[in-house]
Amino acid sequence: MNPDVKKPIFSSYINNTSLFDEVFNTNGAAKNVYQKLFELYGNHSIQDYVQLNNKAKSSFFNQGITFQVYDNKETQEKIFPFDLFPGIIAEDEWEIIERGAIQRSKALNLFLWDIYHDKKIIKDGIVPLDLISSSANYFHQMIGVDPPGGIYNHISGTDIIKHSDGNYYVLEDNIRCPSGVSYVICNRTALKRALFGVFNHYKTHSVTNYAENLLDILESVKPKGVDVPNCVVITPGMYNSAFYEHSYLAKAMGVELVEGRDLFVENDFVYMKTIRGPIKVDVIYRRVDDQFIDPLEFRADSSLGVPGLFAAYIKGNVCLANAPGTGVADDKAIYTYMPKIIKYYLDETPILNNVHTYHCSRPNELKYVLEHIHELVVKPVDEAGGYGISIGNRLSKSEIKVVQEEIKQNPRKYIAQPIMSLSVHPTYIDDSESFEQRHVDLRTFTLLGNKKEFVLKGGLSRVALKKGNLIVNSSQGGGSKDTWVLKK
């Protein structure tokens, strides 16, 4: 055992002042918003902290709070890594984040309506046609379809970082099936169980109101002629990496969790099989990818979907949240146009800035990327979960050549960004039995409905647990922290 485990928990913390530390100033003093928390945690030793941490892990395990990681050999189920030292966001900072998240969600929704209807943004030369038509997530089947309430992206996840300059930037938008919100709520519950007393010293916004707001949003986009909608959550099943979240949200909303085999379509209406006979379904919160929702319309080999579901949808007899075809808008190539998209539809300046991004389909930018891979992060436009990312300054010369060839073969598939210096946060590391700086980001969750909107006052603070790593996704070995948004 490390002999320092009986010392105060921050006694061996090394503050690298070249990084933006969320908690400590460059002189080593705790920042004002963290001062009381620093004092409260400072009363504990590492040994105390480990005991509390182990209790939290046991709590997660007993509740089944897990996720699955896929590789070429096998699928592994893991407890979601959680650190008990929370991130804090002051009210004035949060106000900027919230307004920026809503702005992006609204602009993306208007963009989706436009590209599936009038295509004005293409006709006006703001976004090129080939960028849309070449996207694997642009569904011609959705052209002219009017989603209930006019909403495509009911649930949006916005990934935000704080750079070394102290400003917030959006890394990417997630509007297909954004995940992680259940861990936000479970992180709060675990922290309250382990260290309830710390909440007596801070006025924080609740995160447990997400499910009721999600249900409210879903009910607001009910099909025409329906008074009291019946909502369900559809899941690929228990072997999906986010199954815990699917079951949690269904239970928290008080609705049924179903698989494709539990539903059927008759006369273009959707029904759920029950022991008391069929029950009509009006709104489906889907956690099944687009291509698998209906074998009659998309992948014929899908056993996860419901035959005839899409026909029921386009006739307005059921609402799907999020709408099929939303993935075209969280294509990372579209991300490069977000400032123009916001200006075009809302006539506003972006509240949250993009990271400067090169799209390799543009000849000049392709040339720059190929010549400067060593100082860039290269990302495939259609991947999620941190898969396929290449961080240039971590690559050998031979690995750089491999990435260059992959880009040349399909430039449309790749974007590149400068290597951003994500802020760091004190995080307990099991191997060293001490607190160390680790890079973090924040995923916010925004809900859009028919004349309704909501942003969860918190979010998923994700931590890159490997030293120096910038990829925070759980599938790549990342963990998480509770996120406190303070009340004034």
C-alpha cells in the first residue's frame, strides 16, 4: 500500500500550470467556487476516500449500472467508472452553456426540416448539395415527411470542452441516439449516498427531473387526434451497450420498455402485445438505430425493428423520437457549417463556438491536413464513441502514413481539428492511489418538443482516465463525475 494513503487527499496532487485546471489556480490555491469543497474533501485521507469510492462502485454494481465495450474479440460488460470529486459550474457560466445548447438544437431542427423539404439552405449556396446527398445518414425516404410537432431532434447531446483559454467550445453534436443521461442521475445519487454532507454547503440544481421532462416532451409530439398518448421506449435488447439507460428511463417515465418483437403494425397503426390484448402505441422513444427500425423499409435482415413501422410513421399515426434521418445533421462534416446554419435559420451569432475544423473533401483543406497530421486530431465523420480517432502527436511516422492513405481513399469521410487542450480536473486514480490531473469534457442534454424546450441543469462530465489521453468516451476507457450547476 502507498504510505501516503493516510495523508490528506490532495497532498500529492501535482498542478501542471500549462494546463487549465478547473479546480486550482496557477498558484495552487483552490478557485473560489471550489474553496468550500476543497476544505470538505481535504478533511479526508486517501484511505477514507478509497473506502467511500468502493462503496460507490458496489452501489453501481448492485444497481446494474454498466455499459458494454466491443472489440474484435469479445464483448465486455463493465461498471461505469465514477469519480466522487464533482465538477462545479457557476450559474453565470451555465446560462451561456444552456442558451448555446438550445440555440444549436433549434438550428439543427430547422436545418433538418429544410433539407427534407424546400432545401433553401442548399439553393442559397450555404451548404453544398453533395455534402448532404453523400451522407450515409440522409434518408430519401424522409423527403416531404412532416414529423409530429415539426420536431426531428427531440433529444440532443452537445459535447462541450473548456479550452486552455478558459472559453467553452462545442466538439460535436449528437442527435441520433445520444446516450449517457442515466449516468448523470446515478452519479448524483451515488455521491449523495457517499458524501451527503457536502450538499449542505452548496445550492445545486436537481438532475432527477429529467425523466418527467422527457415524458412531457414526448407527449407534446403526439399524433393528431390523440388525447392521451401511450409512450414506450424501444431497445435493441439487453445485450446493447446502453441497455441500463434504456431500462432506467422507461422505469423513471413510467412507460413500457419494449423490443421490436413486442410491437406490430396493423392498418398503419402500431400496437403493443400484452396479456390483455393489443394496446395502441402513439409515441416511441427509439434507442434502435435508423437502419434497423423497419425491415420492410431499411435493412431487411433486421430482427430489432417492427415491420411496417415506417409506413405508420409517414402517415402520422405514430411519432418516433428522434426522427429517422437525423444523423445527417450530426455528421461531423455538417458540424463545420454550424455557425452558418445558426446564422441562416436564426439570424444569430453562435453562443458557443465551434472548434476550427478542416473538412478533407475540400482540396485546399485536404492538402493542409495531409501535411500537418502530426498536429491535428483526425476523425471519421460518421463514427461515435471515440472510435476511429487519430491524435497526430501520438502517432509514429508509419502510423501517420497509414492515416494519410485512409484519408486519400475517402476524403469525404474525414475531418481534422487542432489538438485542443481540454481542461483538467482532479481525479482519483486507482493505480497510483492519489489524485491526478485528468482531461474532462461535458455532454449536455437538450429536449425539444411542440412549443416546449428543456436543458438538464447538469450533464455528463466525462473523464479521460488514462494519463495524457484526450478521448473521454467510456468505450475508450473514460469515466465520469457528478456535475453541479449552482443556483444563485
